[in-house]
Amino acid sequence: MAGVPGTSPAGRLDAVLATRIADQKRRRRYRQRRTLTRGGVHVRLDGRERLAFCSNDYLGLADDPRLAEAMAEGARRYGSGSGASALISGYRTPHEALEGRLAEWTGRRRALLFTSGYQANQGVLSVLAGRGDHVVHDRLNHASLLDATRLAGARLHRYLHADCDAARDLLARLAGGGRRLLVSDGVFSMGGDCADVAALARIAGDHAASLVIDDAHGLGVLGESGAGVLQAQGMSAAQVPVLIGTLGKALGTEGAFVAGSDTLIEALTQFSRAWIYTTSPSPALAHATLAALDIVRDEPERRAHLEALIGHFRREAKALTGDRARLLPSGTPIQPLIIGNGDEATLLAVAQGLEEDGLWCGAIRPPTVPAGSARLRITLSAAHDFDDIDRLLTALQARLPSIRETPHA
């Protein structure tokens, strides 16, 4: 469109962007927001009641009235916003208390709050790596970890998903100087499977690399006290020096944190531009998150109920597997079901059919997942009951036979 007479700069820009959007629609990868008038697992969407299996609210806390009251109390006592970055005047009493509780919960010396998991990953990797350094990733790590490495200017290397031998070989082949990081999700967000953190820790130790684990989807769900995949696998702070977690999933609020040694947290406060140059999280939100931690501590039955739901779903879903559906291995609330050969059109047809049945499941397509593996990302919550699971299984059983049999990708 450049050089077309009478076309304004804004018009040329819109024309370029419109072409990209049209291509996205053609490839069946167009994304749209859906506006809820009520949250939880029994949502109201487009004027209809639906049973949702697409939230990361694993413990059912996001709509818990105790958190709502704690947030209101926090706003009354501390204000709704922090008003400044943490290094100016935005660091309030509930921020300090929450960082202390998160450090204690995860077995670290200190913790540092961020406004989102994406920002936390950028803030950490930008300090730990730079030009000339090497960052080795599991191929299915979250996009925020990959983007953070690129923004840091470090050399990005990727190994086949969950292949610890490949990770070892890759680190062994790295040439030249520079620092080395080995980075992995704790629970993979689109697959629900867990990293073998013990194996990764051994590999990192053998090759002078520092291990970084982003446990966004494990915290609150796994481990004796819900402290995540590291607790579940018996990993110490010495073995995993950098832990990143989010508050907007199992804890039901918003934000993220990094936990580690005194030196790590001090370095982040001095050098992490993503943390230094941003407004501190809401103190009311921090106050509500303290209430969420109390519930996680005092109500282990939530995790027990969730674990029972996961087991029930997987046992009963065996009847769905075969040529028309493939349930990926997962012991977490994330239960991915690849439909047919993993193409987008078939997936969207099934998701639409389920929605007509009053059920809402996440339809995940490339590039979020690899081509040929488009899937229903079914997520379970402690707010579900066994009847909810059975309703979903019945609907899936009715919808899947309408799919033409195709070989797996």
C-alpha cells in the first residue's frame, strides 16, 4: 500500500493490519474475548448459563467471598492503588507481609512481588542473562520465558519437550563463555505434565548452569502444603535457586513473585528494569492474597477434592480415547484432549457443540500449541463436583462420534 496516492499513514497501517487479521481468520486462529457477567465455574456468558472448564482458578478461590471481603478491607485500610513504584512510595505493609509469607511458604529466604507472571519472567531473566550468555529452554516453555530471553539479548537454545538427555547434550555442546541458565515450566500450561525437576537440577549442577523454574500452574495445587511442584518433588532452594510463581491461578487474585536468596532478591531490586520502572501492585490485592494463603493453609481438603476429581475424570475419560480423541498424560488440573488429528476446524466444531450443550472448554490452537495438536484444554477446579465432571464426560461422548475418523498427527 506504500505510495498509493491519497492514502494516509493511518490508512496504510490499517490496511497492513487488516491483511494480517484476515489471514488469522482464514487459518481458523482468530481469537475473541468473551464477556462474562458472572464468574466461577457456573458462569453467565452471552445471556446463558454455562458450566466452565477453562479457568485457571484451580482451587475455586477467585470468587470466594472471603477474598472479596479481604480486598474490600484492604482498600479501606491501604487504598485501592499503591500510587508509585515500590522504590518510591508504593511499597505498603501488605506488600511486605505477602512477600514474607510467600518466601516462607516456598522455603526461600525472600520473595519479590511483580504485577504479572509475564513481567516477572522478563524482570528475572533480564538480570540473570544478557548478551553472550546462554539460556536453555524446554521447547514447550511458556511464551513469556522465551520472550524474556530474546529481550535480554541472550542466546536462546531449546531442547525437545521433557527430554532431559537432550537438555544435557545441549548444555554440553555449548561453546564459548558467558553464564548458563536452564529454564523450565514446573507444570506445562498446555499439557498439564510436570517437569522432572530433580533431573534438571542434576544436569544444571553438572554443567555449571543455574536452574530457573516457573511454577505458575503448580503452586497451590501440588505438594503437601500446596507449595508446588518443587515441594511435591522434594527439591530444595539450593537445587532450584530461582522460583517464579503467579498469584492469579490457584490463589485466585492477581500478580506474581520471584523467590530465592537474599542476594537474588537484592539484585532484582537494583537491576530489574521491569520491576523498578512500574507501579507497585495494589495493596488491597496483596491483602486479599494473604487471605488466600490462609485458605490454602487451613483447607487442604480443597486440594484433596481436586485430586479426586482429576482421578475420576481420567478414569472415566478412557472410554473417549481412540481414533477420535487422545487424552494427554497429566496428573494436574490441566487435562488436554486432542480431537481427531489435532486440526483447528475439527476442534472448533467440537468446542462449539459443547457450548451448545451449556459447557465451556478452552479451544487451544497454534501457535499456542504445536501445529497438529490443537486441543480442548479442559481445566478442573475444586469448585466443580463429580456431577459436573460426569456432565462433561457425557457431552463429550455424544459429540465425539460425529467426528470423521482420522489418524493421529
